[in-house]
Amino acid sequence: MKLALIGFGQAGGKVVDEFLAFDASIGGGFIESAIAVNSATTDLKGLENVSETNRVLIGQARVKGHGVGADNELGAEVAEEDIDEIQGAIDRVPVHEIDAFLIVAGMGGGTGSGGAPVLAKHLQRIYTQPVYGLGILPGTDEGGIYTLNAARSFQTFVNEVDNLLVFDNDVWRSAGESVEGGYDRINREIVERFGLLFAAGEVDQGDHVAESVVDSSEIINTLSGGGVSTIGYASEVVETDDGLLASLTGDDGFDEGAATNRMTSLVRKATLGRLTLPCDVGSTDRGLVVATGPPGQLNRKGVERGRQWLEDETGSMEIRGGDYPIPHRDEVGAIALLSGVTDVPRIDQLQQVAIEAQETTENVRATAEDDFASLMDTGGELDALF
């Protein structure tokens, strides 16, 4: 699937930078263009793989390249004001060659959470390609302002994109891990899961062709219903023997039964293990299973068994499946894309935070108005005395 990636804000830019490195490492070819947008000069300078010409600084007139200070209302304003600057970079994208746009943003910061929905709305108005979002939720230990930003912007982002894929930092942070080390590892987790999904189906001349091809239409159809999506991934490192997996090699060279059982097990682990956004799997509307790994070890029966299992587990009749061969890889893996999920505790928590924040704001405003009215009444009484 050919994508135009746009990283919005610090987290979004770093993840897009990591996507470029991952795409090169697997020879995926799923990134047609990559752009980074930010209101902070230092964040843009810290990128390694996004080209200089595709780094867009916004808000110079307002914040002078120093960022918006976690103010996502200001982030939205500078994105609106400088949308032509962003469009200038997008104009260099060969849009006729891409299948979709993917806007990547951290939902806790100011620039990303404020600006990403603004850009999504703009792209939807101009282009016919789907516009997807990849939203990264802040950990609950990162501070109240970041949770509040995510709560305020989450629903807006969902409404402006064709589908919002979500990664929850809260689930993936490890105890005792440094902040920098933790984010570097998390970014790698993000790009491996989503990168393998989007790389599926991008076959160049001379590449191995999948038994059951996953092309861009399969992904687009799975994401077509909108809403929120999550991804599970499970893999197993295997030893090779003359290019074949030793554990799957029998007298005839290949044990199809073992390969099928392995893939079914990996699909179960991917679905019931650690998802990018934990949810009740039974609330899935649509799904996609993708098998990855050495071409000789991906059989149609294993993918079909895994797809049938996911269909039973979710109760959805819209579960697709296929494989993505990656030569010279020492892992067999399974990706489970669950789209249109509705029973998500983390989203319920964010909605509650947004409701409480709105009620607090209204109470503060009402109190301020009452205090002002009281002050004016007192002033009128003093005037009468004189």
C-alpha cells in the first residue's frame, strides 16, 4: 500500500522518521513521500530520515519556532493559518501514485493534537484518496495537560479521518525505563506493527508473490467503515536449515500441518495479546489477518485457519486474510487488524475526562460571571453613596 506520510508535531515527526528507516530495512516500498510538520525548530532539526525540503515549520509569526507549549488550541490555530505552507510540501507528493494519506500525531502535545485534525479536514476536502490517522495516546503518568489534550482532540480527529488507528503509550511503557529509551522502543513497536501492515501487497519485480495476496484494496476495505482501529502482532523466531525452517521440515521437505498450526497460534496470540489499543475483541466490526515471514513457510491453509478463528472470535463476517512474504527474515509473524472497535476502556476514560473538563470550565465561567456581576452591583451601590 503506497502512503504519503505526514508527521504532525514532535511525536508524529519522530515516528515518521522511524517509518522511513523501517521501510528501507525490509525493502517494503510502502512510503511514497514523507513530510514532517512542527511549530518547533529544534524538533525538525532532530530528524534523521525526513528530507530537509519536506520539513515544514509552522506558526513562525506566533511562536517564533519555539513550539506551542502543549496548547492544542494554539496548535490548531497555527495549523489553520499556515495550511498553505503545509500544502506546498504536499504539492510535491505524486498523489496519483499513492493509495492513502496517513497523518501521524501524538495526541497529548499541542502541535500534533491541535493541528492533525485541521490537516485531515483540509486533505479530505481536496483529495479523493482516503485520509487515515495514527494517533498516539499519552501515558497517564505524563501529566494531566497531556491527557486533557488527548481527551479534547481525540473525537475531533476520529471525525475528520476515514479511520483512526491508535497506539496507547500507557500499555507499552515499561517500569523503570528511561523516558528517552522508552519512547525509542515504543516508536519501534509502532512502526513494526503498522509498517508490516502497510507494506503488505507492495511487490516489486523479482519479489516473492504471496499465495493469497494482501493488496491495498484489502486494507482500504477493512478500514472503510471508519471509527477506531487497533493492531495486534505476534512473531516467532525460527532456526533455518538450508533456507527452510528446521522445526517445520519433515521427510518431504515441508510439514504443512505444523506450519498451519503455527500460524493459527500466532493469530490467536496477536489478537488476544497486547494490542496497540486494548479493547473487547468482540466489538470488532471488520478485521484483517496478515501472515508474514519467509516465503516458503507461509501457506494458504494457515492464513485461512487464522482468518476463520478471528471470524469466530469477533463474530464479524467481514474478516479478510492474506500473506506478506519477507525473504531473509528469521521470524514468522501474524498481524491482526481490528477495525471499527467500540468497546474500548481507554476511550471511555478520555471521554469522561473531556466531560469533566467541560463541566469544570463551565463552573469556573459561571462563578467568574457571578463574581463580576456582584462586583458591578457593589460598584453601583458605592456610586449611589456619592
